[in-house]
Amino acid sequence: MNLPKPKPPRPLRLVADPLIEQAERLVARVHTELPSHDGLARAAAGVAAAAIQAERVSRSMNRLFSIHRLPVFFLAGALLCLALWIYWQFFHVSTLRIALPDRDAAAIRKVASGKRVSFRQVEVPGSHEALEQVISGQVDLAFVQGGFEIPPELPRLETPSPELVLWMVRDSVNRPRDVRHILTSLSGEGSHTVAQAFVAAWHDEQAAVAEGIGEAEQKPPPVEYVHDWRDLTLKPNYEVPSEIDAVLVVKDPSDDRTLAGIARLSWAGFRLQSPNLGARAGRYDYLAPTTIAQGFLCPDPAIPAGPIPTYSVKTYLVARQGLTPRLLAEAAHVLDARPAAITDGQFDPTTSDTSDIFQGIESFLGIIVNIGLAFLALLGLDVMMYRKQFHELNSLVSLLSMLQSNKDVLGLADQRQKTENLLYLGLVSDLLGLISMISSYYTQENSSLLFNNLSEVIHQRCDGLKINIQLKILHATVDIPRLSVGAGVAAIDEV
């Protein structure tokens, strides 16, 4: 016969209503049975009020945002924030939008990488549009060629691979200031703006020379720009217009399109020259002097035929405002891509590396310790909120201790007084039991009170005083013989 398994008993819990009813009954008994003892009546009323206060506190503690839940909420929130911080710092992969010129996107895409960041390319016609999008916040990063005025509040990083200024002229052109038509790249883009800067510097030089020799300054005719570099490099049947005097572009010399364009210009009668600006090159912080070696652009036939001084133009990786420090740090390594090396797996910590490791461990442990200290501090704050109630219970114990101190029954001959004292002691013992149960009720409703000894002190005082009262009640059963005065004197004489 299979008997059903008995259900496990529900945990025992104190309920406030019976405590209040018992306290009110004791108040009624004191008023009925000991009406002349005002002190005991006040003590009984205080115990009843404490029971009602305990029930009121219990209701407030059951609210979702009660003060006693604050330490738990804080601990849960702190641990959640710590977990989110660890995830964000070590596991989260962010996506950065990066603006790339469409003609350069393929080359840059090969090297753009990040361990903790994925990049989403946004193709733009050139550096001008890329800079506009990063200023407006449409993209997070942008490659911008030197020659544009970048707002000083935007973080930037100089890329390790600048582009070269390529200046090619027809055989009939002797001086840069004689040029009237220049073929360059897209209007308003990097090559065009750099070409305008070079032409302005050459015209300033002409004006300075004229002023130095005392001649009247003759304003040179305006230079016209023909934006056909894309057609030159992409259309096989493209022919350079006869009115073109020179070509000025800023390009990556390793790009196949750039090399093809230079070869076609060389066959069309253009030769590579130095776009020398002299001291005026110091006006432009994005220029750096460099030299194109013989045959660097084409070995056979050699282009150039000999070393040609020119300038490299810096390219910047520009970040939008508001990018977090972690993403800025990741963006700084966007061009660090390279194949994995065997030595990458080696771990040879230096003194600095070891110091950084221990500092990281110390910081992490400091966060954990601070969370623990804050949790304990909030527990202490929670305990302080209940200190008043425990002090009231402690005061009631002291009052009852004082009231029962002169209610001894040992050797008391008056039977009526003995009966009254026994009733008095019994009521005091019952009141002490209620005080102990009220203290337990507080601890039951808020387990954080176990971290202090307030509740334990109440229990110990109530138990000790009840034992003392029980001993007094037991003394009522002890019959002490009383000697008369004459018998006492005779006993002394016999001695």
C-alpha cells in the first residue's frame, strides 16, 4: 500500500495579530486584577503599543522600495554594473561607421581592422564629404587628406602612409607661374585644394619678386582647373585636352590607377617636375619634403629620369566629437592590421608589464572591496532605522525590572499580599515574553538585523529577568519558620 508522501511542513512564522491581542489582554488584566498599580499598567500599555508598532513596521517593510531592501538593491545593482563593465571592457564588440573615399575604399579596407571593433564603411566621393559627415555626426571616423581645415575640437590621428604631390608639366612650360590650365581630381576634393594652395604660393612668389626688383606687380591671369583625373585613369580612349599645361594630383604612388595615369601622361608629352615652394612650404603643416627616386614610378622607361624633390601630404583619421575613450583607443589601431606572427604568442613581461598587471588586479579588487563596504554601510544604516524600536523595548525591560524588584514573596506572611505579588510577577513574566517575541518578529521580517546584537541583548535581558521572576515565584512554596522573641532569647542563653 503506497501512502502519499506527507507535505513538508511550512516554516514557522510569527504573526503580529496574536501578539497585539495578547498584549491587549494583558493590559485588560492589569486594569482589572491590579487596578492600583499604575506603573505596571503603563508598562503593559507600552508593550501593547510596541506590538502595534511592530505590525505597522511590518506593513511598511513589505513595500517594494522599503528601506530594508536598499542594501539588497544596491548589491544587485552594483554587481550588475560590474558585470556590464566587464562585458563592455573585455567582450563587447562595437561598430564604428567610417567614411572612405570610393576610390580609396578598397585599399583602406584591406588594412582597416580591430579586435574589439567592427567597421562599417560608408563610401563618399572624397575628403570634403568625409569631413562634413564626421562633423555632422553621421559617421564616427573619416579619412581626410591634408589641405582641409579640420575643426580643432575633433580628435585626429596622422596615418602612417601619406600621399605624394605629383606635378607633371608639358615640355613647353618652364615655370609653374606660366601654367594656365591644370588637370586635377574632383572639384573641392584633396587634390584640387592642394593645387589651389600651390598656385597661390607661386603667385605670391611672383609678386614678391616683382616688388623686390621695383617693378609694378602684374596680376597673373586666373588658373583654370580641369577635373578629368578620374576619366584619365578609367577611360582607355580619353585624350588629354591640348590646352592642359600641367597636372597636379595628390595620390598614393602604389595604386595601379595612379601609375597608369602617370604612364599615359608621360606618353602624352608631360614630364615630372618638382613643385618647389621654397620657404613658403612652411605655411602648410600638412606638407613634408620628400624625394621621388629615379625610376620609382616606372622602371622602364625610368619615370622620373632622376631624383625629383616633392612633398608628401599627410592624411588624417578624424573622429567625431563624443566618441568614448575606449572607442577612440580602438580607432587609434585601425591601421595596425598585419598577419599574425609566431612571436605574438610569446609572453615576456617586463617590469612595466608586471606593474600594469598588478595595478589592474588591485583596481579590480578595490572595486569589489568598495562594493562590500558600501553594502555593509547600508546594512548599518538599515539597523539604525530600527534602533529606536529596540531602544523602546530595552527601556520596557528596564522598567519591568525595576517594577518587580520589590515584589518578593519569600518569608511574606500576609497571604493576600503574597497572592497579589505572585499575580504581579506572573504578569511581568508574560510581558517580558511578549517583548522577546516582538524582538523576534522584527528579526524575522528583516534578517539584516541579525548582523547586530540589539535583538540578542533584548532576548538575554528578558530571559535573565524571567528566570529571576520564576525563582521568586518558586520562593512562594518555601515556608520559613518564624521564632518568637522569647524563644529567641532562650536560645541565646543556652548558647
